[in-house]
Amino acid sequence: MVRILLYTGKGGVGKTSISAATGLELASRGFKTLVISTDPAHSLRDAFMKTIGNEPVKVRENLYLQEISVTEAIRKYWDNLKLYLTALMRSQGVEGIAAEEIATLPGFDEATELLYIREYANSGQFDVVVMDTAPTGESLKLLSFPEAFSWYMERIFPISRKTAKIMRPLMKPFLGVPIPDDKVFGSIEELYSQMREVKEILSDSAITTIRLVCNPDRMSFNETKRAFTYLLMYGYNVDSVIVNKIYADNTGDFLKKWRESQTEILEEIETAFADLKVMKVPMSANEPTGEKLLKSMADKLYEGIDPMAIMSEVKPPVQFMSEEKGKFVKIRVPFAEKKNTELHNRGGELIVQVDNWRRVFFLPQSMSDLTPINAEFNKGYLIIEMR
Ligand SMILES: Nc1ncnc2c1ncn2[C@@H]1O[C@H](COP(=O)(O)OP(=O)(O)OP(=O)(O)O)[C@@H](O)[C@H]1O
Ligand SMILES: [Mg+2]
């Protein structure tokens, strides 16, 4: 079975360097490894000092690199949908839509990136896929996409969650818009089920592990706590925090204050993330680019540690519980504040919002006609009673 290791965090903390170093480490341990960048501002090429393309390029024994180009990916995956969009646009008086223009529609880059992930998860081509992602907000958009997409699809098309089939007789024609033909329906259904599959792959704790990269400074620490909370809310598994760019003791007077505050924040990080593995990487004298320096970064990071392993106990981020005293949805949201958390119940759907991130929960059959009647925060969990 494939492993997917996803490194995310605030801008500039070292996601790309850590992903690159991890890739090298895994390859040298004999795993066939792909490091894939989903950040449109690709810098994997700079980390490795190599030319990389839209398809996996082999750079050494067991190591492949890929920087996704959305336009290329759309050409690869979207033939049928392009047909439909072209027809749709034409009916609105817009002539000739090009892949480049489709690429600017919301969601298309997320969707194409996820389709690659699905492909690699299923093909068995690689033992492990290391994902170098864009800064937190973009990664969250990517990771919340599959579910949001399914939700929209279910609203636009009378699509059955069970069979992933569009119920043709229920399909109302939009005004002036051609009803898609069977080929197009087929591709929409395919996309719908593929996105649901992606969600399963990414939520499967045996396959996908998310690692938070941060620096020992206040802003980065705060963002990491929030990211951790949102990721759990979306049902993803996080096993560790990598604190990068720690100043060594011999870094002189000028950095003294920085070292003191780093020490303080490091302690806070250890406490806040006590149930995750916290790993540390020093600030190096040189930019860690090129295989030699990246490998030395990996040596520090993974000394005595298996990068493939799940590094801390998996606590299910979301649980649906039927107990004697009632039915509950239990969501792990360790750093969520009550005043920034909202619950809605709309037409049998449970919607949870923490700060600006919301998730529509697909409730299991046993709860599908229940509504939330009460909610409380308890030891980092949001516990919602359903009746
Ligand atoms: N431990 C380290 N010591 C010294 N320099 C580092 C270290 N880690 C990363 N860097 C440097 O910091 C800069 C940012 O690193 P990197 O590009 O890996 O971060 P990122 O999180 O991927 O950034 P972005 O959010 O832009 O994608 C780069 O110049 C990189 O070489
Ligand atoms: Mg990067």
C-alpha cells in the first residue's frame, strides 16, 4: 500500500526543503519515492537544483520529482468536461474556451492535483508520495476540496451518494443551457466518485499522514495551532510537528534575543502538541539546496526515526457515537475557541465552522435524520448531541 506524506505550514517555514530532504531520505532507504509539488509557485526545482516537469522525472535511484502544472493536468484529465464547459459557455455567448481559461475557474487546480494523488495512490507506481504543498490556507483549500466539490455536485445534479449516478429523469434543464449528453454525464459521475475516493485516501490514517512544518516564532506557532485544528476538523491525520530553523547556541550576540524567544516557544510547542511527535531541525549556515545539503538536513531530522512510520498515536479526528445516553458527533478541535465556532443544521446537514473554515458533515445513515440539539467543548473536543 502506498504512503502519502503531506508537509504543510506557513509560508517560508521550510516545507519544500523538508519535503525534498524527506524524499532523499526515503529513496536512500530503498523506497521508490515521488516528491510532488502542488504549490503553483514551485520551488522544488530550486531545492534540488534540477529541472523538473509536469510528469515525474527520475533524479536518482528511487527518487522522482514532479511539479504539477494545472494547465497540463487539465489537458490530461479534463477532455470530457472541457466539452461540456465549452457547450455551456457557448450557450451563454462565450466562444471557444481554452484549457488555460478553465484553469482559472475556482477549484480546477485543486481538482487536478487531487486526481494525480488518486492516480498514484491506486497505481502502485511508488511506495511513497511526499507532497510539498503551498502555504497553509492553500493546502486547506486543497484538502477541503473533495468534500466541498461533492456537496456542490449533489446540489447541481440529482446525483445519488450511493451509486454516484446522476438520476437523469430528475435532471431539470437550465434555461438555455444544453442538457449534457451521456458522455458528459459519465465524466461528471466519474469525477464525483473520484473526488470521494480522494477524500477516502487522504483521510485513511494508514495511507495519509500530514506533518506540520513550523519555525520557533510566535506567528508560525499560532498558525500551526490553527492549521492543526482545521485539519482535524476535516478529518485528517496529523502525526508530527517539525520545528525548523532553530538557532544553535554558537550563533553570536546578535541572535541572543532570538535564541531566548526560540527556547521559550519551543517549550510551548512541546506542551501544545504533547500528543504529536515534535521534531527539530537547526538553522544551517547555508541554504539547504542540492542533494548533499538536503541529505544532511534529513540526517538531522530523521536520526533514529523512520520517516514512513506514523509517529504518534492516531486519535480519530471525527467520531459518530451511538451511546445509551444519546447519539453524538465528536470532533477533535484542540485549539478552537468557542466564540469562533459555529454550528448550523440545514436540511439535515450538520455544518461546523471554526474561524473561516467550514465543513458540511456527511452524517452516517444512523444519524441522517437527526439534528444537533446541544454542543459543548470538552478537553479539545467539540461534542455535539444529535436527536
Ligand atoms: N534549516 C534551514 N536552515 C537554513 N535555511 C533553511 C532551512 N530550511 C529552509 N531554509 C531556507 O529557507 C527558505 C524557505 O524554505 P522553503 O522554500 O523550503 O520554505 P517553504 O515553506 O517551502 O516556503 P513557501 O511557503 O514559499 O513554499 C529557503 O531559502 C530555504 O533554503
Ligand atoms: Mg515551498
